[in-house]
Amino acid sequence: MWLFLIMLCSMFLSLHFFRMGLLLLTLISLSLIPLSFIRKKWSLITIKLIILLGTLDWIRTLFRIIKDRMHEGRPWLIAFIILSIVILIHISTLLVLRKRAVKEKFI
């Protein structure tokens, strides 16, 4: 389950950064997948850090999109729902990665 969540976050983040034209951040986001197979403590810390920073960027993006759409008078509710789900997936991944069973796999 935790491996699937890491891959899902990796895909969300890489597509997000690729759409914005940020190739380096796209590659960093894609690095979550091979990092999840390296069973070292530093690997888990790196995964958590990338997902945390990605979550913060999703939150920033959510506020920016909502503000822009409200200013232009365009519908914003669907964008809010979709981005909120993505943010919740990232937060739940961070919570799952705190479990003892996951930590034991990376020691």
C-alpha cells in the first residue's frame, strides 16, 4: 500500500512539474520510485521530504488557481475538489510513511 502511494505521489508531482516546464523538478519527482526500493534510512527521509515539499507546492497551486478563477469569474469548485483530493493523498502518504512497519523496512 505504501509503495503504491509513493508511486502515485511521484506521478502527480512529476506531471505537475512537467506541465509547468520544470524538467529538473520533474526528474526529482520521478526519483521517488527508485528511491522507494533503496532500503536505507536516508532514502525514507528523502522520500518524505520530497512529498512534503510537493504537498506545500500543491497547496500553493490550489490557492493560486482558486484566486485566479475567482478573479476571472470562472468556476473554481471542481478545481478545488480535485486539488484537495491530491493534497489529501499526499498528506495520507506522509502519515502512512510514519508507521513503524514502513520505517522498519528502511533500516
